[in-house]
Amino acid sequence: MAWFCNHYQCARCGYDWTDEWSCTCEDDCPHCGFRHMTPYNSDDLTKLIEDRDGAFVVLRSPNTAQHQPDYREIAEFPTREQAEAYLANTNRV
């Protein structure tokens, strides 16, 4: 399942916040309660590269994820560059 970090700014009070979710959906301001704010930006977190003790692990949020990304390891590389190339050149992840 896709996973996003959505960035919001309240049109009423100007409060900035982020919220992670499986879509780029509207949210209510946690500061003043103003409703239905659309994200002004979203970071796609569906696939990530994590540094683990010198290895670079490629993670993906599976289609079975619901309220959390539930990341699964799909590959491991000795360099970040190799991990990034893997993500850039494969359609299966």
C-alpha cells in the first residue's frame, strides 16, 4: 500500500503539521480544529532505504498494510548508491 507523509498548514490559524497516511487526504487542524485542510505537499514513503550497521536495506510498505506502513525488507546492498539504483531500475517493488 502506498504510504505518505502529508504536510499541512491551517488556513485559519497558520499552524503547520505533518501526518502519515496511506493517501494524500484532507486532515483537520490539530491546533484549532479547522476542517478539511488539503496537504500542500506529500512525501512518498512507500519505498525507503534504511542504513543498518553499514548495510543499506530497501523497505516497502506492502499492499496488506492498513493503519501503519508495516514495512517489509525487499533487498540489501553494501552502498546507498546500489540501493538507490535498485529502486530506480526495478518495477517489481
